[in-house]
Amino acid sequence: CFPLADVLVSSDHLHNSTTDGGLELPTSAHATMNVGMLYVRARPQATALLREWDRRCSSNLNFWEQAIFNELAKDNRGLDVMNATLRPHRLFTMYNRTLIGGILPVSLFSSGHTGFVQRMGEQLGFQKPYAYHATFQFSGTRGKKHRFRERMVWLDPPAYHDASQGYLRFQPVVPDHLMRPPWVGVQDTQRHLELIATQMAAVRDALALAHKLGRLLIMPRLVCGYDKYWSGMPEGKIPGSALTLPIWQCPMDHVFELERWPEPEATFREHSFLDNPRTPDAVKRSVSRVHLPALAQPAGDVAKAIADAGGDLSKRCARVPPGRLASAHA
């Protein structure tokens, strides 16, 4: 599609400059180029870039290969985003002005923020991105895997979607005043903390109930008032991002440390689990909806209480309606 380009690369830029699914504007090249998604045309000068990149990375294995790539692309005034011939094609010169480059659309070649937090592709009307890169997340490999699962693009074995012990689904009721826009930077810090604490307490209770029943918890959809980042966020979101607060489908690693969670696959499933086409219809249809009354005793038999309330424990998925879990945790 871009015959003039030698290099097309993804970006850590968190705000799109175009909306049509084409390349970003050349000025986006000033943001960090992310080599997680990189296309290089087989031309002599392009392979020269790769050889020099390899040489510099190999000379010191402590170097960050992405930083070196950005240095090579932009140093010595090699980056020219104002080239009159290339600008109409959303292209620019790079690597001592010997190569022609372009920035892949951040909505369709998504970073961990534009794809999982902003969900920019959907916001612009695209069905789904071409690719996700699980950057901007906070729980290592487990966090990356869980984000892919939340977006239903991780391929698990069939047993993951059809566990014999069954599932428990619960969506807590969160007071509207804790979520309602607008969110105004640091002024709403306390509200964000209360919103997160409310949901964490509900998940704690749901895990206790699921454990007592011998089921896997289907995580509730989480809402976050603020974004998460390694640095300051005066407006409650990463500076320069196109995010609108609150985050209505907040990644789990924004709230929980998944790396410290023992055996997550044996404990819970992602909030989108029942929406996943890989989950068998037999599981989705085998549902018992339980209106759980308060337990008579704090140490009462939860399974018996659910059965007494009309829940069929033979069903694969037990659904406790919103707002009724706290009584079960007593």
C-alpha cells in the first residue's frame, strides 16, 4: 500500500493524528518509535540500517534496542517530517535522510494503551485492530496474557473454556457518584481511590464465595476513575493521551498485581469470558441465577444457602445478581 516506504513502524504515541486507518501524520515520528511492530522493505539501504542496528546492539547487550533504533532513525538531523514531496503520503525521511519511513496507525497497530485502555479502534468505528502490542501494562507476562484474554485474542486450550468445576459470575453494584463524569484531575483522587476500593472489596467477597463453591470466578468488569502510569498524571491520565475518563472497561492489571496472584488460571477467568466465541454454548446456556439471601450464620454453608435460594448447583455458571454478594461474605 505504501510503495515509497522503506520502513513502517509502530509508535508509543497515545493520541491519533488521523482517523481513516491510514498512516499517522509525519509529525508523529517525533514520538518514540516502538520496534515491537516493524516492517522493513528489502532494499540495500534499509538492510544497512538493520546491520548497523544489530552491530550497535551486539556491542553492548545492556543497550535497549528500541532506544538505539530511535537514535539511528532520528540522529544527525536525519528525521525530516516536513519534506514537501513525502508529506502528502504521510511519509518522512529518516536514518540520515537515506530512508523513507512512516508511522503505523496507533488505532490499528495498537499499543497496550491505545488498544486495551482507550480502545481507540472501536472509538473510531473499526471492528478490531490488526495487531496488539501489550505495552503500558503493569503485571509482567501474566498481565500481558490477561489483557489478550480480556480482548478475546489469546488462544487457550479448550479445557480453559470448559472447566468441569463450573463458574461463578458476579457484577458488583458501584454507586453512581463514584463513576459519574466529569473527572477533574487531582481533585478527584479520593473518589478514584474509593471507586477502586469498593470494587476490590467486591472481588474479595466473590473470590471467597467461588472458593467455597469450588468454582472459578468470572471477574467483573472493572471501572477506573484514573489511568495508571509510572509517572505523574495531573489530569488523571497519561499526559498526551486521547483517553476519556472514566475507563469503563479497565484492564485488571490497573487494579490487581497479577504477578503476585497464585495460579490465576485455577482461580478466575477474565470478565469477557462468556462473550468469547471459544467458550462453548453449553457453558453459556447452563446458567443458574441465584438471589442469595443473607446467611443466617457467619460460618453458614454457602452452597446450601444457594441451593435453598433456588440455585441449581449442577449448572455450569452460577450468576449472583448485583448487590447481593456482601450478605454471602458475612
